Amino acid sequence: MKAQSKAQQQAAGAALSAKRGETRVSELEGASREMYETMTEEELEEMASTDHDDLPDKAS
């Protein structure tokens, strides 16, 4: 699944970092915390790797 906005892509990147143990889970908030708890590492990687050049800042 591709990210729908830059904010979603960034949240997925933060969740992926925590999933890999690079950052603390306690530092996650909101959408990134929910993504961490509900998505697999592969799903997060796909969403975080979305090219963000043509994405809106926030989804409508």
C-alpha cells in the first residue's frame, strides 16, 4: 500500500524505525504508534518508501 500523503509517509517511516529497533516505541505518537502496532515491517517499508514528490502534505 502506498502512502496517500507526506504526513502518512513520515509516520510510516517513524513506525518502521521503531519496528527495527532503531528508535524507542515510547517515542511514537498518534498515527505512527497505531501503524507500529497494526502493520508488518514489510507493509511499513512499502509505505515509507513511497516517492513523496507528488504527494500532498496531508490527505484530504
